Amino acid sequence: MPPTLADAYRLVHSGSLALAEVERAGIRIDVPYLEKTIENVSSKIKELHEGLRQDDVFKQWKQRFGGKTKLTAHAQLGEVVFGDLGFSPNPSLIANRGCEQGKTNTGKWRTDEGSFDHINLPFVKNWVRWQKWVKTRDTFLKGIYREVVDGYLHPFFHLNTVETYRSSSGSPNFQNFPMRDPELAEVIRKCFIPRKGRRLVEIDFGALEFLVSSCFWKDKAMVSYASDPSKDIHRDIAAKIWLCSKEQVNKNTRYFSKNQFVFPELYGSYYIKQAQALWQSIDEHDLKVKDIPMKEWLSEKGIDRLGNCDPREEPEDGTFEKHIKQVEENFNQKMFPEFGQKKEKWWKDYRKTGEFQLMTGFIVRNRPHSKNDLLNYPIQGPGFHIMLKSLIFSLKQIHKRKMKTLIVGEIHDCSLADVPDEEIQTYLNMTKYIMTKDVPRQWPWVIVPLRVEVEVSNLAEDGGNWYEKHLWDETKGSWGPKT
DNA sequence: CACTGGAGCCAC
DNA sequence: AAACGTGGCTCCAGTG
């Protein structure tokens, strides 16, 4: 019997109790470090601000806006750079539908970071940098500081706000602290520390979205990719996109294949958007095959331009657009034909009933939904539910075994725990078993093996924090740093 | 003064 | 016909 709406209710009920416990536990914050860091970042901001004020561009800015001059106003920056200084909008940016190149929906100049990529003006580079640090301080650092009580932070975790039946977090949002920008990640994540005698332990589900996707579409080839650790979908697609052998795929080319083709394709993007994004990445990130610059490499294969990317036109031969169109057709018709066919039926069925049910029993019928919603919700919701059920089971075990471990946070496909050193082995063994054995056993729709990725911080006494953490793995039931 | 939508940026 | 999804938070600029 597949999960019913009543099952879904029970999950939310016990999930709410579990997350209440997470909220109550709280995360230890290194308050002196946080205070010092706010000071340091403020000095950096002040310096950058001073530099901007002394720049000649700022004089022009003042001439233009006089008493209304406001250095934080994006609209004013746009007027100065693209209006007065006469820079053209970034030609490699893709214009929004119904938007003039380089402008927003309301007709103002776009002033996001990418809009300035092509402009080599120190003033502009520094302005972007300045804004980045202002956000770091005001949103993240001060957001934490404002909510700290007696050295602990208690972010909220909600189950009632998200259409896909994922969770959300607030006050502050625990789920969007910087991670990819190493400079920002370090400054902010060092605020989070374990309690005395403990370590922070983060356990992620590996590749959860792709695994859940396989469970939902039950496409044979997809399930095979998801089940066989020696197979790598992103590498294989990268080889097709970049016209090279699987062995010639490198970290970068795989990364962009994954994030600008495979996931977008699973969630309803299409070849024109993917081609544009990939083509832009080639120069932006200096993509290569072996040591050959990508555009040279592609040119040797007979592809020397992007193409018009006009949805009304058939792409021309010899364009990247045409090539990606073929990769897409191959993806949907040859590689994953069941995915290609089932998604049409899934959409048709929705059009008949106006509602759809997730594998975990939840029913979505709150409003009319787009085709892409129909592709995304069934993956995003149940992916989170796998994590939530694991969290619930872990807490149950922690209580039963009278452990002192505290689960202190959750980010969609991972949990963060504050674990006494002497409980580490128990906690990791127990949680891995729950995540990879117990939960799949309870949900027969999980038809592919689940996997975990474990990261552990140093002890509090050794300067452990959420930034400095180490991959751990298991050999014969014993966990330690990965060698 | 309270509120709102847009734009931007952070995460998964 | 349309064109990858879900959030939270902050600032500005405009409205009542």
C-alpha cells in the first residue's frame, strides 16, 4: 500500500515534535568571535566605502544625483554606469523575456553582479565587493547576533510554509548560510561551535535529488545510474555535451553538465536555456578539454558559435544550440525513454484531476500548477521527507539509549548534530543505519540504495567549528577521518 | 508610519 | 504556450 494522506499527516505531526526539539536544543555560538568578526567586517566595509567615495566615478555620481545621492541605491548605480558613463549592458547576458537587454522587468538597469562582468572599472568591482560584505554583516552576522540567547542560537524550522511540503527556516534562516564562497563561508560558519567536549556532525544524503528522481520516474536507466556507484550520469552527459571521451571529462566540465544540463532537464528547462548557460560558462570559467580551450576544442568538432537561440527558429547546423538540442533528444528518447514518456502522462493526468499526490502521501491541490511544478514537487518534497523521517528516527534512538547527543539543525537533505566525543561512534553507526536501512525499509517506493556523507568537526576544545570540518568514513563499523 | 513589491543574493 | 523548482532576508522606492 502506498503512503496515504493520513501517513503524510503523521509524518508532519511527529516531524513538528522532532523539529521543536531541534529548536529547543539550539546551536552554540562563539559570541566573542562573532562580535570581533562584526567589528572586522565593519572596518572592511568602511574602507571599501571610503575608497568608493574618493573615486572619480563618485564625483560624477554626485553631479548626477546631488542631494539625493545614495551609494546603496542600485538604480542610481545603473544610471551612472550605463547612462552617464555610457557602458553597454553585458552582451553575454541573456535578456529576460519582454525585457530590454540589461534591464529588469520594471525597466531599470540590472545591477546584479553578472551585469558588470565585462566592465573593468575599479569603482564597479569595489561596489560589488562592498555590497557583498554589507550583506554578510547585516543579513548573516547580525542576523545571528540578534537571535543569540545565552550563547545559543535557536532558529525556527517550519513544516507549514512550503508548497512542496519541504521545510523552511527563519529567525535567522539556518538554511542559507554561505557555503560556496570560501571567504564568506569561513567568516560566518566559524560562529557555530560545538558544546564543550563535543563535535559538530553533519550528515548528508548523497545525490538525494537524483535518487528520488529515479524512484519517482522508475526509469530503468535512471535507476541503474542511481544504484551503481561505478556509474556517473553527470560524467556521461558531460562527455556528450563537450564532445569528448568520459576519461577526458574533468571536474569543471562535469560540474556544469550537472548544474546547467542534467538538473535543469529533470526540472523542465530546455535546450535553448541550457545552451545559453553552458556557452556562457565556457568563457566565464575557462572550460577546457585536456589543455585545449573549450571553444577551440568545439570548433575542431565543427561547432563555432552559439546560434540565434530563438525559440521560433530551427537551430542551424554547426551551432552549439543545435548540438545541445541533440543532446536533449538523446537524453529523453534514447538514454531515459521512460522518463521522456512518463512525464507527459503525469502532466496529462494532472490536467484531468487538478491535483497530484507525492510518494509520501501528501496531496498538492492548493492552486493551479505549471508543467515544471509537476516535475519538481514530486522530487523536492519526498527528498526532504526522507531526511525528516531519518531525523525523527534518530531522535527516537537518542532518547531510547539515553544519549546526550543533540540534533541542532536541518538543511533539506542533511542534519547537524552536537555530539559528545564518547557518543560519536554510536551516533554515526546508528544514524547511518537509520538513513540507509530503516527508512528505505519503511518506504517501499525507495527502490534505490541511499548513501550518506559524514563530516565531523574538531572538539570544541580544539577549536572545532562548522567551517572547519573533516570528511569521515567507516571501516568495519569504526569511524574516523577519511584518509 | 505601516505596508508592499521588486531586485538582489544566500542555501538546497 | 512556455521554458528548472522551493524558500528567507535586506534594502529601496513607492503607496496609502
